[in-house]
Amino acid sequence: MIAGHRERLMRLVRRRLPNAQDAEDLVQEAMLRAAAHGNLDRARIGPFLTSVALRLCVDHYREQERRRRLLTRAADVRGPELPDEGVCDKDFGRWLLGQADQLRGRERQVVLARAQGISTLEFARMHQISVKAAEGAFTRGRARLRLVCAQALDGAAA
């Protein structure tokens, strides 16, 4: 009963996937899911297989895109960092941490906590506030720090 839909599914999937092996794998997966479905109405096998096959095609492209993005991030081919760049980065980090101390209240607390590696969720639990409130304070604090950086850079360029 399920095997009778194989050729139709292959045509459907082949139009969406350029690789014949991937298409075959997806069709087999769709048929396997239909066979594993215990109480599938026999009259609905065709539409069920079509729906599963199309969703598997979408999943295939999502996985390809996820892998492409991962490879792009992992294959960062920058050259070795020059010693002066490392020194400047550390100095800028110390300066920025000093600017974070100038923030007020919850914004300062959450930004400094994040600088210490504490997640927003952990911060919210520690301070018994909602995650939304912690995220909002972090977002506001980060925006203020960006503004301070932009003003400092504008002042340095003048």
C-alpha cells in the first residue's frame, strides 16, 4: 500500500532536491514514517506521505543552511593577531568595563554580571526578577555603552 506511492513521491521530491541520493533518502524516510504510524487511515496515506516528504525537503534545506552558517563561522581565516591589537583590545575592554561602572542600578548590575559570564536567566533568578526585566536592563545598559563608545570615538576623531 505504502510502496505504491514511491514513484509519485520520487517525482515530487526530485523537483525540489538536485541530488538523487538525497531524494531517495527522503522518500525512504517518508515511507518509513508512514509505516511506523500505527493507526493511519488507509485513505489518507497519499496525503500523509506528500506532507511528510515536503516537510523533509524543508528540513533538508534548513540543515544545509545551518551547516553553511556553521562552516562560515568556523572557517574564520583571519591572520594571526598582531601583539599591538591584543594590547589595544585589552585596554579597550578595561575602559569599557570602567564605563559600565558608570551605569545606574539594575543596568550596571546585569552588564557587570554578563561580563563575569553570568547569563541573563541566572541573573534574573539570583535577583528574583523576571527574565524580561533582566533582558530589558541588559539591553538598555548595552545601548548606553554603545552611545558612550560612539561619543568617545567621535571625540577622538575631532
